[in-house]
Amino acid sequence: MEGQRLDKWLYCARLAKTRMGAARLIEEGKVRVNGVRALKPSRLVAPGNVVTAMPSGRLRVVRVVAAGTRRGPASAARVLYEDLTPQVPVEPGSPRDGDRRKGRRLTKRDRRRTDALRGGA
């Protein structure tokens, strides 16, 4: 029996915050292995398998490179998989453009400029 439990691998690869959260993703049907929906958290994954998951509503497609022994830093987790997620082009002027894409909230100054452009008060 070669491989590692899917819920543990998702946790070690940092695709889920907790192992229980990984199991919940699997039970909700948000994880596929090689295109087939994973039915149980105990499903084994091996190097070469393609895992498709929807953690926090974002699509992630990764190819398993290695099994994880423990949950370590993010740099160690990136070694466990090869990211195959398709890149979605960002339209200029969309909310995901520029600083907002980096996770920065709008400042009061930015909001006032936006309101002025919209013709608000």
C-alpha cells in the first residue's frame, strides 16, 4: 500500500487549515483525485496523482510530488506539490486589480476618490 491519506496530505500541503477541515472538504465533495470525486478522507494519494480542490471557494489544481510527514512552513509545503491551477486574466479596473489583489483594503482616500468618480457626495 503506497501513498498517504488524502486528508493528511491536504493538511500537510497547506491546502486546508486543519485536518478536520480537510476531511470536511472531502465529505462535501469539493475534492477530486485524478478527476474522480474523493468519497472518504482515508483515500490514498500517491506521487503523480492530480488533486483538484476548492478550499475557501477558490479552485486549486495540483499534482502530488511527495507525501508529507508533518505540517511545516509554507516553503516546505510547496515542495509537496506542483501547482497546475489555471491563471485567470484580471481585467483592468476590476476590484482584483492593483493593490486590492494584494489583499490591501481601500483607504478612506481611495474610497473618497471612488465616490467622486461615481458622482456621489
